[in-house]
Amino acid sequence: MKPTKWLLTKVACAVIAMSGALVAPLASGVASAATPNTLDLNVLLIGGVTPSATTAAWQSALSSEGVAYTLVAPSGAYGSETLTLPTLSSGTTANFDGVVFADSPFAFASGQLASLFAFESQFQIRQIDAYAYPSPLLGETDVTSDRSPARRAR
């Protein structure tokens, strides 16, 4: 074998051996690292107690855009509605990547949505309140209601 070919063969063998030595620790390090959260592309659509035009409009819009969604309908009287939620997550995988309230979240009994809000917080899921007036309870402020002199001066 020529000296140049022999040198190339040795270098190739060394590179192969080193790559195996480097990949093994990396692979084990990846397995031991914390698994990041993942999201399924599906929207949780929370409709009204009775079929409403708002719920139908959201269903139509999501369907026409090809967005997968799961419709959940609450029961009970306004202000004390209850909701049976589907499985929101499994381990580090969120089953929904967005939540839409076709009606107002104020329609639900106190504490009824606590597990939903915890899920949204854990996986950083966005929520749309489609039929709710801006309110500090929703983390929103109606700028048109601020009639203070300082606001008008801006």
C-alpha cells in the first residue's frame, strides 16, 4: 500500500472511531435531558349551552380553513354552567394548541375552568374569548372607558 493511501486509511478509521465516541455521550445526554412540551394541532372550541350563531360561525371558519377542532358544549344556566373537558394533555404533550370560547367565560360556575386555565398556563396555550366585552377579569382594559384628563391629553 502506498504511504499516502495508508495515511488516508488511518485518518478515515480515526474519524469513524472518534465520531462513535462523540455520538454515544451526546445520545445519552439527550435521553437524560428534560423532554420539552409539545403541542398537537387542534383547537378546543367551547360552544354555548344551546347551539348558537357564534358557535356555528366558529365551526364554519375553522372548517373552511382546514383547522382541526374539538367542540365541547357546556350545560346548566348562565353563570353556573358546567363543562366536561376532554383530556387536555398527556405527559408533556398538549392535545390542543388553542382555546376558543364561542360564548363568554363568565357563564361558568366559579372554579369550573380552573383545570383549563392551569393547562393553558403550563403549555402557554392562547385563548380567544369570542363573545366577551373587555374586562379586567379577562386581563383586558377597555380604553374607551378611560375618560380621565391624562388619557385625553395623550
